[in-house]
Amino acid sequence: MFASYLGDIERLLDEQRGDPALRAASDLPQIAVALADPRLRSSAEQVHQWCEKWIRPPGAERDAHGGDLERLSRGLAQRVTPPPGPAIVPLSALRRLQLSRHVRTPPRGFAAARADNLPPSQTETIEMCTALIEAARRWYARSACHDPTVQANLARLAVLR
């Protein structure tokens, strides 16, 4: 289900549908935080912490593109963090994740080479989506796939209608 959701975002990018791709990608931090919570709740602070931890890969500050990643990370954290308030269940984001399980198209990934020669606004959208997708994949591979709460919540979402 989670891989299908990421594949859906990549498919949207591949089809040059940047706005829907960015909306779906912007939900990834809230989805990840909610999946890690037994009651499927997320708060602005938790989403912000998730962004700080997972959007920038370890060692990025030593990378030649470290400054770009820092700028992108700050911009994404501001964009995807919900307004302060009590922890809530992000129903619409979880519903979109849940619906992605019905997709039968195998994820094929986004060919970044197709992003060459695009206007700056589209390039920025692709960079943001790619950073969020990579962060979500890192989170899932390094943390979520071993977390019984995340796995139980994914199973619950898979059987709920």
C-alpha cells in the first residue's frame, strides 16, 4: 500500500502533473507520523521532527549539494507542517493512502532525466516531491518496516473500507 502510494506520486510526476503530485507528496510526513502512532494521530511538532530527521539524508551537510538540500528541507518542513494544535487523525491523507492499495499498476519510478529543460517552478515541484519520496522510503526502510505499530496500522488500513 505504501509503495503504491509512492508509485502514484512518481506516476503523476512522470505525467507532468506537478500540482497533484506535490499535494500527495506533502501528505507523506503526516502519513508517516500517523502510522507510527497507535491511534493514527499526528501533530505539527511530530511532523516537523519527522521532516528534520528524514528529509535530509545523513551526511548531507558534507555533500556538494548540502546547501541546496538545507534550503529544500526548510521549505518542505514549512510547507508540510500543519498548523499548531492538538494531535489529530489526518483522515484525508490516510484515506488517499488507503485507496492506493487498489492500484494495480506496478511502480516504475520517475525518470529524473525527463525533468531537464522544465521551467523553474516545475523543477522545484519535482525536487520537493523527490525529496519527500526519498525521505519516506528511507523512513520505511530504516524504521517503519520493523515497527510493529506501523505494520499494524497499515494492516488496519488495508482491511478498513
